[in-house]
Amino acid sequence: MVAFAVEPSAPTMLALLSETMYWGIAVFFSVLFAWQLLSTIFGGIGGTEHMEASGAGADAGGADAGAAGHDVAGHDVGGHDAHDAVQAVESVATFKLLSVRSATSFGLLFGWAGV
């Protein structure tokens, strides 16, 4: 019986291109993921200016308080809170099927699985 030695073939251009593509996707989305993670962890440090400007620290019994002890500036003519509509819109905006984080996670896993 004659045995033929099969030499390993050189990688084709398509294989090199696809491997380079997977590495590029993996590195790009890894950096993006790390940036999002660090922004989430360290983003809230020293951010009290927004809370003070929104009136979260306002005194309910101040000069602009109504008869029931509520802040009159936060109500419209009908007596409903003006921020209820804003909160409803924000809650709809936060519940999205495809968010930036989910797209980043998909790209991260896609790239590293391809490598």
C-alpha cells in the first residue's frame, strides 16, 4: 500500500480575510463594551448637579407650597403632575428590543465566537 503524504495547504485569502474580520469585530466591540462598562460604573460619581436642578431636593413646605403641601410649580391646570407624561415617554424609550447595549453584546460575542 502506498501512502501519500498530504501537505497542509496554505491558508486561502478568504480564510485570512474572515479571520481578520472577526478579530476586528471582536476588538472593536470589546473596546465599546469596556467603555460602556466603565461609564456605567463611574458615570454617577459626582453627578449631583442634575438632581438639584430637577427639584428633588426642594423643600415641600417652602414659599411656593400649595394648601396640600405640594410644589405648585410641578402641577398643570388640571392638577396632574407634569412629569407623569415625561416618565411615561421615558419608560417606553427604555423598553426597546434593540438597544445599544444589546447590539454591543451581540457584536462582542459574534466577534469572539468567530475568532
